[in-house]
Amino acid sequence: MLGQNQQTFNRRRGIGTLVFISGFFLAFTIALIKIQVVDYEVYAKDGAQVSSKTTDVKASRGDLLDTNGNPLVTNRQGNSIIFESAYFPPATEQEVRNSIIHNLIRLFESNGEKWIDSLPLLLDENGRAVFPSDREADVLAMKSKDYLNLNAYATAENCMDELIAMFKLQRYPLAEARKIASVCYGLKRAQFSIQNPYTFAEDVSTDMVAKIKENNGFYKGVTFEVISYREYADGTLAPHILGTVGAINSDEYARLKNEGYGINDIVGKNGLEGAMEKYLRGKDGTKRVTKTADGAVEETVIDPTVQGNTVISTIDINLQRVVQDALREGLHNIDTPIAPAGALVVIKVDTGEVLACTSYPTYDVSTFTEDFAELSKDTENAPLNNRALNGTYEPGSTVKMSVAMAALENNLITPETTIRCTGTYEYLDQKFKCDQYHNSSYLNVNTAISQSCNCFFYECGKNLGYAKMNETRLLLGLGQETGIELSEAVGRMDSPEYRASIGGDWYLGYNVQSAIGQNNLFTPIQLANYCAVIANGGTRYRLHFVKAVKSFDYKETILENTPYVLGETGFKQENFDVVRRGMLTFCRVGNGREYFRSLPFDVAAKTGTSQVIRKVNGYNQKINNSFVVSFAPYENPEIALCVVAEGCSSSLKILPIVRAIYDYYFSDTGTAAETQFENVLIG
């Protein structure tokens, strides 16, 4: 009985084992069929992969357009040479890295191509390590514990020695070691990794790309990427206004990293590129890059990039060109003891839009990077200085309208009040001259403005005092920011407070000097705005270079700048009429008549000159700066402008510049395109 039970048990166990084995092989067969037949393509693809990584894709910046939709700054496609961490030798193989970098640098330099050398350390003519004079923040960052871990007082030679030791560059000559160190330091600073590829060179020729691809066995991890670069319709047009872009620096990264900026990003440095950075910056995307066993590279977009917004400026590209040409030619036609220099601003009197703005000497923004070293060294001509917004000048007689307005508003004079001019004004035992000798004539405010009589305004200044003059000037837009999007100088107005701030004393004689523009400093854009306030009867608009911001596809309006009033003067319109008539009289019967009489409309203008001490041929010398503020047409003002010419002995010599602008702006050519962009993009 017991034996029979054992046999039954053994039989059941055998059947169970057989079922288990059969089930196992059945499951294996089903899985095999699924792998080899059903999911063949998936597993075949995965099996062919050698590596896969996810990287960022940089978005293109937004376009900059003129007021009529004409392109000022757009994008073009170009090649960047980059190092990919997944394939580039790791830091543990530093000598291999050095060899690749050294050969790559030699390849570029032998073919006249530039690579990115941003190490804040140079070698002087004697081969000694020195710090660049204009990169203090970058030098401090290099010495910090995050990089070289040196004391703040470490010398340039200390830094060079540490770089050589850190990156095992002892076998290279110093000049070559410094170049390799620049790239190695760049890799460290860029936090080189799969997520952070390193850009070795930008805007590289296709020939150079081909040379690298031909030797990809040696240049491991060195590849190219097609990215966007800024393209300029004309790099000489409004470079001070458009501005530049460049690699983010240490200070910028510290300020912007919490806003999603990376250590390798490009940012707007100045001009509208800098001021409108948050609008122009696009939204980066991501992609997966897969390398297969046969060497093929496949890319899959995970998140697409979004191009930055389109910034529509108030600049009229055609007027800007006319303004630049007129200023350049006008300045070169004037005999001056210094190199030609000046500025010109044109604004709309009833909106605050800046239609044209130029500073001379100037530069080409499309070659800014290549030319920067020379441009920055030229301290005498200062082509990088935006004289229109940051140049401050004693404005001479152009301030006389503000003094006339102050005297009229404070009831110190009427339109009929006359003051005798003998050529000399005596006050507090001092004598002040009137350069426009009027043969003992009695002048009223109209003729005093049109003939620029100093004696008339000396008397007004004495009776008004600095406080009332300055109060009126502020209301008219002088001595304060205009609200423009770009960096601008404030200037100054003379006062006891200012004198005390520089350790000086205030004398009553300064009141009469201030009345003819002395001891005050204003910018050309302030003077143009001041003229606009007079032209429109007392409304001070915020000046602006940006008309609107649209999404890259123009489906959405992000920002629209409508006229914004910063203040109203509250002055009587009859007093504005008196002041404007003085400016009109200058153009109708005064010294401006020959320049404007043939125009089909009336022009209002005021000239001025001021003396300044400048170095000429190595010696300090007194020279004149000349000014014109003007608006037109007189009856229905549309635009106001200011022209400044440094070293010009007479303001009459720059009136042809003003005439050239009016000839263009009020011609069919100048106004025909004015509504084009309104209808297409803004409406």
C-alpha cells in the first residue's frame, strides 16, 4: 500500500515538472516571438545605439525692425565648433585634451580663423603675464575658490603658474601654454558636461568644418553646430542705438542665473539689444542626440525652440541714413581745430518718438568684435561714446528761450519790454560781453531771441535768480532724464548746491552767466526734447526708441508704447507764442533766413555757441562748440531736433545740416512710407 502511494506521488511530480518546463518554454517562445517579430524594430534600434543624450538647443534672438517694418537686425545661420563632453577626452586624460586643443588652435590660426580666447590674462611684449585693464571682475572670478583658488592679491604670473600646473602644460612654450590654458579654463568656467557643451569658435567657415570632419578620428568630441548669428541690414546705421550682443560675463551671470541664463549664453550688452534683452531673448528647446553602432547620429526634438519677440523701433531707417550722412558731411565741411565730432537727434513733437539719433565719430556694429580693441583705444575721438545721449555740453544761447519763458511767467517782462544793449553789461563790478553788438539798440524779447542778445538775458537772469531759471528749465525738460530706454546722462544745472558739492562758493554773477547757458550741462537729446516742449505748447512726453514688441509670429502684441506724458509745464500759451515767434523771426529775417527762406513752410530755430577747454596738439586751448535747436513746420509742428558740432566756431555753419533734414523729411520721399508699417503690423 505504501509503495503504491509512492508511485502515485512520483507520477504526479513528473507531470508537474513536465507542465512547468513546458510552460517555461512556451513563455520563452512567446517572448522570443515578441522580441524578434512584434517588437523587432524597437529592439533593433535600441541594440544599435551606442549612446544617447539630451542637450539644449539655443533659440534665435528676436528681430529689430525700424518704424516701417524694415529690418535693422535679424539672424542668419552659421557654424559653431563645439566640444561634446560625451566624446571629448575626460579631465583625467588632460594631456590628450591638451593635444587636441593645441592642434585645433594651430589649425585655426594657420587658416586665419578665430577661436574664442576669453582668458582674463595676457602676455605683454616682453612675454610676461599681465591682467587686462578692463576686466577686473573676470580677474577676481578667475582667482576665486571656484577656479584657481588663489588670494585676491595674486599676481598675473601667479595665475599663469597655477594654470600651467592645473592643466599640465609644463612641456609647452609659455605663449602656447597660455592659449591652451584659455580653452581649458573656458571648459572649467562653462561647467563642461553633457548638459553644457563648450563653444570653441563661432561663425566658422564651411572649409574649416570640413577639415575637422576629415580628421574626426583625432578631434574626438569636436563637432559643429548650426546656430543663429546677428545679421545687420547696415552695420553703420545707428550702432549706438541698436547695440551689441556677446558672451555673458561673470557679473551678468551672477545677476541673471536665477532667470534661467546659463554660463554659455549670449546676452545683449548695450543699446536696444541690452535694454530689450528680456523681449529679444528666445526660449531654448531640447533635443535627444543618439549615436548608433555604425556611427550615424540621429536627433529628435523634444521641446522646440521659440524665437525671441520682434522689437519694432521708432527709428526711420531712411531718415536715419539721411541724418547720419548730413551730420558727417556737415562736420567735415567745417574747419575745426579738432577732429570732427558731434551729435544729432530728431523726435516727433507730439509723441516723444525718436525718429533718428546719431553720434559722430561712429563705428560699424557688424565688425564690432573685430574692431573693439582699436575702438576702445581711441580715447581722443571716442567713437564708442554715444554723444547724443551721454555727451553733456554747455548749451550756449539755446537756453535763452527758457530764460525768456521764466521772465514772462514771473511777470518780470512783457512782450513789449525793451532792454538796451551797449555791448557790455555791468553787474557787481563785473563786465559781461554781448558778442552780438546791437549799437545801443533797445530790444524786446522777440528781437533778443532772434538776434541772441546777451545783455537782454543778463538782465533777466539777474532779476530771476538761479532758482526760478532752473525750475523753468526742469519743466521744459532740461537737466533730467528723458525717459529713454537707453542709458543717458542727466547733466547739471548751476546752483549753490552744485557749487558746494565741488567745494566751491556761489557768487551772484553766476546768475547772469547761467542766463546765457554757461555753467550748465545738457545732452543733445534733452535739448531736442526741450525744443519739442516749446513747439507743442508745454507737454513733455517720455522719449522712446521702442514703438512696440510683437511675438515672433506677429500674432500677439507684447508691448505697445503709446504717447506718455511725463509732465505739463502749465505755462500760458501766449508766452509760448512769444518765445516761438522769436525763433521764427530768426529764420524769417534773421541770420537763418538764407538757409530756410526757400522752403514751402516756416521753420523755427535758435542757435548757440559755448566755449570749452580742449587739448589741441598736446596743449589746452579754448574752442567753441556750436548748437542748433529747431522745429518745423512752424504753424503745425511735427518734428524737433538738436544738432551739436564740437569745435565749430559759429553755429551758422551747421544750419545746412538742419536744412538737409527738412528737405528730406518733408519731401514725398521722406513721408511716403510713414503709414506702411502702421497698416501691416501695428494696426
